[in-house]
Amino acid sequence: MSITTNGKTIIKEAAIHSPVEFVWYAWTISERVSEWFAPEAAIEAREGGKYELYFVPGNKTEMNTRGCKVTKLKNEEELHFTWKGPDQFESIMNNEDELTIVSVSFKPINETATNVMVTHSGFKDHEEWAEAIKWHEMAWAGVLDSLKSALEKGKGNLCCQP
């Protein structure tokens, strides 16, 4: 896995030993997302569709990405969606008109492996954002580790529990 941060953008990358089709489904089907990312997910794999993750089961008001939307979708190649940070960063990054953007790209390495790159952009270059950037660097590394484990070993670790 490689990691790049320029202060405003986080880039995480991992090689997953699974065909691109399965990696794509892991990000775009609610039931699959809830196996490795968040315990509850409402994903509508179409531009303008929901990309909502609920990190506390049954709780629709805290620790979630409610209201986030798919902004770009190119089958088995690209998935972009708006993003809300965890509750501790709500005041700086969860304003509906200033959400950050997560872009996921899928590139087949061969028939049985896929390179996944997560690019999280839109962070502001202000001191108050430094902790949010640091937290998301850690979180996206964990997300990709969980995805890799879920697809390669059948055992994901849900992300970002409070």
C-alpha cells in the first residue's frame, strides 16, 4: 500500500488479489459495503444516487455520511462520492455545500488482481483541518486493509467505530 498526502489531498493505494468485478461490487453494492466498511450502507450505484454509510448500527444521526451522493460512476473503473467526516469534525467538513470528495479508481493488474486507489480531496489548508486530515489518512489505510482482508480472506474489519 502506498500513501501520499500534500496537505489537501490524501491518496491511498492497494493491490487486492481479487478480480476487478468483485472489487467494484465491494464498493457499489450496499450488502457488500457493509461486510468491510460500515455495518449499514445505503448505496445507489448511479450518478446522483446515495452513498451513505452508518458506522453505528441503528443510529441515523451520528457517525454517518447521510446525504452523501455518487458524483461520478464509470463501471469497474471509477467511483466518486461526496464525503462527511466523523462527528468530531462536523463543524469544519460536514456542511452540505462544502463536502469533500472521495474518488476510487479500479485498475486490473491481471485477471485475478486489482489496484485500488482512493483519493480524498477538498480538505482546506487551515490549521483546524490538520487533525481531520491526519484522522482520514489513518482511516483510509484501515478501509483499504479491511477491503483487502474481506476480498482475499473473507474477513473484513468494519471501519471507523467510535
